[in-house]
Amino acid sequence: MTALEAVPGPRVPGALPPGPGGAAGWHAGLDVGGSKVLAVLLEDGLLRRTVRVPSRPGVTGVVATAADAVGRLCAAEGLAPGVLASVGVGLPGVVDAAAGTVAHAVNLGLEDAAPVAHLLGQALGGVRVALENDLNAAALGAARVLGLRGDLAFLSLGTGLAAGLLLDGRLRRGHRGAAGEVGHLPYRPDGPVCPCGQRGCLELYASGSALAAAWPSRTGRPPAQEVFAAASQGDAAAGGVRDRFVDAVAAAVLTLVLTCDVEHVVVGGGVAQLGQPLLVALEVALRARTATSPFLASLGVADRVQVVRPELLVAPIGAALAAAEGTGEAVAAVG
């Protein structure tokens, strides 16, 4: 999806608020990453357009890229950005939803708190803009797109490892915005030093980047696809890499269930492109981990897990929903 695409549905379950003056409710949602911005346009809950544009670092770059993506979506429908009821933006890092700022988003070149909501609202001519952590947005989007009720964790297997939490119908950010940072739980105390300063953190074993480091691509295919395919064909080395990776992911899933007792663990991120092979391997690992404990076995952990492939766009859709429904503590508006 390197250019603008029209999407004839599907309808995102649940109504969205109407636009200004009772007009049709147009809402945009953006998932801002280190390499790309993925944006969607919803009309009364109907997914109408998507666009992907390369991202640029720094405050100016992030705001300009986001404004460009929104502008392209609106132009394709013959709309001016000012008619949008809201724009939701999901970003990595520590998001202060009340202040409309994001900090410590290293992959975006943002260290100090940047007022992205205010600046983007200005660039779009006064549109209401709300910020949310990208994984929180993905958790909200996964719940709505997949039609899941009950507490949910969205576990992302990407460059790092972390989860977004939707508990009691509300996004759980935590006291310092660190809720769901399971990637920095020590997994191997004698392991290598993590960039966070600890040793053997879980994301050094259970992330997409960890899998790529353990199995550098030999054919140009994504490492996750390559190693799973080789393992399925009987390659012993690939099988070992796959099993170690999946066991670490299982540890993350088990942690989320034991700490929050979530009903659903939705696995996403780049590695989720594997789909069914990842889910089957993860279920096997979870059943092996819980088989020796009657308590753990009684929790049915493996049955709580599903994999959502990236093409379902749960992150940008969740960002749009977060802004439209006011799930953030506050939204920033420019008048």
C-alpha cells in the first residue's frame, strides 16, 4: 500500500459520533512509525480510504508527514481537512493524552515532550486532534475490528516487545505511561545488556528484531517467514531458533494473563504476518509451559490467544476511534 487506496468497507463495529453540524462523521486515524505513517479515513464507522507515506523524523517531520497523509485522504474524497470531526494519532513513546504531547519516541527522533496534537491541529486548519500510544490504539482497534468483548491485551512483536491494555472498557496507561512494557521484564538474568540498562530483557528474545538477529535473512524474505518455513521443512537450526523465539513470546503472553487476567491476547506487529503458523507454534508452547501446573492449566491460556495480521489496520483504526470516542483523557483542539 504505497499509494492511496479506496476501501469498500468493512464497517467498523460501533457507531461513531457525527461531524460538526450533524454532518456525516468523518474521522481520520494515523499509525506513526519510524519508517512509515499508515492512515485511514472512516465515515460513520465505514472504512473508506487508506494511505501509507514515508515518515520523517523530528517534530517538524512527524507533523508534516501526518498532515500530508490526512490531506491525501481528504483530497481523495473531495473533502477539506476542516470538515473532519477528529484526527487520532497513535505514536510510539510516552504519550500524555491530556497535554497532547509525546516524548521518548526514539525512532521518531523525539526525545523531549513534543506538542504534536497542537501543531498538527494548526497544520490542518483547526481540526480536533488526539494523541494515543500506538499500542493502546491498536488494542482499542483490535477489540472493535475483531468484535471482542472483555479485557484485552494487544501484544506487538515488532522492533521491540510491548502490549497495549484495554481493561474494563478503558485504556490502561499506568502511573507513568509504562503499563504493558513487558518487553523489559528480565527473562534471562545472564543475558546480554538491554538498551534499557538491564540484562536479558524479554524483548531481546521475543521481538521481531531479536528473531532477525538470531536468523539473518538468507533469501531476502522477512526473517520470520524464512525461519518458520525452514523449520517446517526440517531444518534443525531453524527449528531451534523458532522454538526459542516462540517460548519467549509464550512467556510474555503468560505474564499478561497472570498480571491482568485478560480474556484476549491479540498478537500483532510485523511477525504477525506469519498468521496461522505463529498461532499454532504459540499454542503448543503455551500448553507445554502450563501442562505441569494444575493452576496454570486451569486458566486455558492458549485458548485466549489469536493473531491479527497487519492488513486489518487495527492500529490506525484504533487511533481514529480513540479520538472520535474521547477514550483519551483529553483532546487538543486549535481554534
